[in-house]
Amino acid sequence: MKRPLCWGGVLMLAAIWIAAGIRGPAPYDAVEDGSRVTVVGTAVSRKNKSDQYIIEIQKPELKTNLKGTKSQECKKIKGILVYLDKSERNAIKIGQRAEICGKARLFEEASNPGQFDMRRYRYIHGIDFSLMDAKVVSAGKKYDVLREALQELRERMAHIYEEIYDEEDEGIAKAMVLGDREDLPDSVRSLYQAVGISHILSISGLHIGVIGVGIYRGLMKLRLKRTAAGAMSMVLITLYAQLTGGAASVVRASVMLSVCIAAEMIGRKSDILSSMSLSLMVILISEPLLVYDSGFLLSFGAVSGIGIISPILKHLIPRADDKRLSGVVASLSVSIFTLPMILYFFYQFPLFSILINLLIVPLMGILLMLLMASGLLGLLMLRAGVVFAMPSITIFQIIKKLAELDASLPFNQLVTGKPAIWKIILYYLMLGCVVVLFKYRDKVKKVRLKSLLILMAMLGLMFAKERRKLEIMSIDVGQGDSALVASADTTFLIDCGSTDIKNVAKYRVIPCLKAVGIGEVDYAVMTHSDADHVNGFLEIFSMPEYQGIKIKNLIMPQIKARDEAYEEVRKAAEKHGVKVIFMKRGDAIKSGKLMVKCIHPAADYEPEDANSYSTVLDVRYGDFSALFTGDVQGSGEEAVTNSCAERYTLLKAAHHGSKNSDKEAFLKKAMPKITFISCGKNNSYGHPHRETLERLKDVGTKIYVTKDSGALALFTDGKKIRIKTYK
């Protein structure tokens, strides 16, 4: 059997996916959120974050009081993150066993399409919950001397980078050399991700290769024997992997490089796919759930692309085996193999990523050596570190300028949405057909033509969008409002704001829109100027387009009395290049089967407050009807009751289910079959109020609430209706 390690890796992946399912196991509640708990366990890592130290405890014992007694029981869990005050810096060392008490906090669970699921991410990495406001009760004397020394070196080098670089470059340097992304600015993350170069911020094969090969070649030049140089290099690579935190991509690259060096030591050539498979099995034996981690999949996917696709492209593309084109072939191979993964996790593809990588990757070897030199020499003499930092700062600026230029180009990103699992499976089956054709190319006619046709079909499968009929979604934005109305031709975003979710557009609304395949909004609707309906719009208008989402038009209610908040939104939209449209009762927008008509406020309406002038929209699609009411109440609701139709399929309840809205007279006329309510969990207002829920039940409507069910989605062809919740 050829490449037995490859088959072993494939079988291990298949066994995990069969046992745990394609999407993986769901996290469970190891503790009650907010409860005071005591844990006993061994520290395995330490991170410095602003005014806190974050300690990871693996396989701790959770002490809980037995009800009705003074005794305790110990419950074993996978791992926790402990947040300690800086005053307890020396309280715990790596490898030390300690007893710690604090307030247990569960990680946030995703409640919208596209939202980052911190709880699932931590669970995959063996962390069940965090311990906040923690205190060390007691600690043992024994600790891991080597790992603690490496941690001290990491912290000292981080301090050197803080001294010699500005805040932005410091964060990049620590990410590239130390694997510490805690201080990486969000602006850098989003820019690098938007143009397809975020991989340079994570330590992987590129970094390990430059550093490891540099060490090996350096030792060989010192005239050490090959075996001695190789053995020393493998030890130093292993120590460096430990220094950086031992992420999966680092372990993968370290194992592969060690295999490569070992093969050279005994005079043999290493096989990229076999060494990759060995590293895969090494990692999965201890952490099997990493097969569901995006970084893990993209890291191994990139190497698989180079090992599997590159030889095929060299055969398919004329002159592709020319060394001058090796970078193009490698980048194209990685893109082809990882395309479904990129779209599944990020919902968009940077179209010029191959070009910018060709420009930036050649700079990485020089940059990494400069960063290593500035950090290590800075430990001995800060001025020496500054000398090597100067040219690295210039390279940082070159990379930034290239990334900004790429991000400013039209059609830089192609938003596709999150592909279905069946599409991903079919994609890789088709890719497998190309591999088989290549293997038997001497026995099959027109291999090049057939392979190119299959590759084109694969790309069409991933980039083709399904033509939607009508989709309505009440996005879970906590205590606020944001609703999507999308047909095949037109997209409306009705409100975008929250009072309890920070950066609601960045972390909730924009990822949700992109996950369902929406890259631009035709009409954003500001129903009224309350912060919990508009601060997300203000956030979008302050973002560069590559970081946010394009809004073509902003609809605002046509009223005479405009408060400061109203004017702030209008000015921000116009400054951002968004066309502002003022809408009053009777105005309508029609697109295909979709009709959106304003039934409030009238041109002569005199509002009592911002809530009363809320824009109310009547939405029609075939036999389906919906009513979006903002926060309308008082005289505004009375006007809506007089002008609205009888019997709606869907009602978006006004004012988050407040008792001051959706009164009996209105509900008896609207008679909604389904009602969506948007409000936050444990909100201070008590929304939705009991009185409102009772009135809604009296008219026989089926009620869905975002705080209980997450995002609420309704799909219809104008007749049949399907509802999906995301929690």
C-alpha cells in the first residue's frame, strides 16, 4: 500500500466525523452560569491581557457543595480559563497544581447565522467555561521548570516588542513570532482577512519553515555533523512550538519539518502528504474535536492543496512547471482545495488573494528574521533590538499599503453565503474525480479537457447562489431591533441597533447578512431614531466598506420635527455616500413579487415622541403579508390601526413586546397568524411584558421571541411558509 500514513489519517478523520457527526457534538452546561465555584487543577498556559492574567487549567476537578450538606463532590471537566488580577502574577506557574475559586461564566453561544460561536470554539479546544474574579486559595510547590522558563521568555520578548514598536506593529509582531494574538488590533485582523493574508498572522508552515530551516542551515554552516545539526534543530523547533503555545498549525508544521530534517539526516526524501498525515494523527490522538476548528482545517487543507493539486496543475497548465511560476501554482492549489472551507467559515472569497500573496509572501522570510532578531537581541540590549526593528517597520508599512490598495479595488470580495454541507461533499467528490483522472492520465483520453471542465463545474457549484423567493429574519441583536426582508431582487434591512450588545453591526448583523449570501443592502430603513434601532447603522457608516457591508439607500420617516439623533444618522449616511430617501404614508417600493408600502407616518402627522412616528411597513409577497411596526405606540398605533389591512400572516411586534404597544384594538384588526418579538435576555425592561403576551395569545397568534429562540427566520414562496430558529 502506497502512503499508509495518508490512509491512516483519512481513516482517523472519517472515524471522528462518523462518531461525532459532520457538525460535531454540542457543548453542554458544565456549571450554572454565574455560580461561585472552586476548582483544583494544573496550569498549562498563561497569557497576559491588559490588567489580567489568563491561566488555562486542564482537566480540573470542580468542587460543588452537595445540597443539604456541608460536604463536597468533585466533578471532572475538560478545561477552564481562569482570569486573575495582575496582583496575583506570581501566584501560579506553569505545571503548578492549585485550588482556585471564582464566578463561573459560560461562553456566549451563537444565536444568529454567521455569528462567531465562542462557546463551541472553546469546547472544541477543550475549555468548558471561564472563572472570573478568581482568587488563588492554595498552590503546590512543584511546577514545570522548562515550560515556565519558556513562558517567562515569551513574556519578556512580548515586553521588548511593546517597547520598540507602536501599538499596531507590536500586536502583529507578537502574533507572528510568539503566537500571541491578544493585542492584535481589530482593524488589522479585518483588513488582512478581507484581502486573504490573515494566515501570516498565525504561526504555521511558513513561519516554522523560515525559522526551522534557518536554524538547521546555520548549524550546518558551523560545520556540525548533519546528525548533530538535525537533532539540535528538531529540539529547538519543538521548544519554539512550546514557546508559541503549541497551536495545531504550529504542531503540524513542526512535525512536518522534523520529518523533513530526519529524512535528510538519513539520506532520504520526505513525502509532504505522509509527513502531514503523521502530524494529523499526532494532533487528533490528543485533541480529536479539532477536526471542527477552522484554523485546523485550513492549515491542513493548505498543505493538502500543495501536495495533491500542484502536480495536477503542472500537468494541466502549459509551462506551469517553470520555477518562476511555482508561487502562482502553489497559491492556486491552496485556493482550490480550501475554497469550500473559506466559504463555510467566512462566507466570502477575496478575489485578488493570489496576487497579493505573491507580493507579500516573499517578504515574510526577511520580516520573520528581523522580528526574531529584534526580540532576542532586545533582551540583551534594547538599542540592538531597535536597530533590527527599523527595517521590519518598513516592511509592515509595505504590507499595509498593499492590503489597503487591494481592499479598495472594486469587486475585492465575492460574498457567497455559507454553502450547504452537501455542496461541500460534492465539491470534494468532484475534486477526487480530477485526482483519479490525473492518476490514470495515460489510459484516459482528453484528460486535460475533462479535468478543466470538472474544475469549472466545482467553482460554479461553490459560487452559484440559489435564487431565493422571500426570506424574512428577525436578527437576534439583544435588546434592540434588526430585521431582514430579502427577495430574489431586493434586500431591506429594517433597523439595526442594540443597547446591550457592543458593536452589534460588526458581531451580529453583518456576519448574519453575509452568511445568508447578502453582500449589499438595497434599502436600509430607520423606523425612528432611538439608539436601540440605529446605533448599528452609525457603526456601519463609520466602517471602511471591506469591513462592513454596502448600503445603497437609507429610508427615513418623513417628519417635520427632527431630533439630534435623527440628524446624526442622516448626516452619517450622506457622508458615507448613501442616498437618503424620506418615506411617508402611501409611498411604496415594488420589486418583482415583493411590495413594501409605508402606512405610517402620514405627511401631516404630529408625533408625541420618537416611538410614535416609527415607520410602519406593510410587506406583500403573493398571498403572504407582514407588518413591521418599529416601536410605534400611542397616537401612532391608533393611526396604524385605522390604515392597516385586516389579517396579516406575520407581525413584527412593536417596541420589543412592551405593554404600551400592540393594544387590543390593533391586534383584533391585524389578527396575525405569527408574531416575532425582538428583545434581549434578562433585559431590565422585562420585555416582552406579560400583558402583551396575553393579548397576542387572545388573537391566536403563534409567538416567537429572539431571547428564547435566537434569530427567527421565515421562508415563503407566497403561499407555503417555513419557520426556522437558530437557538
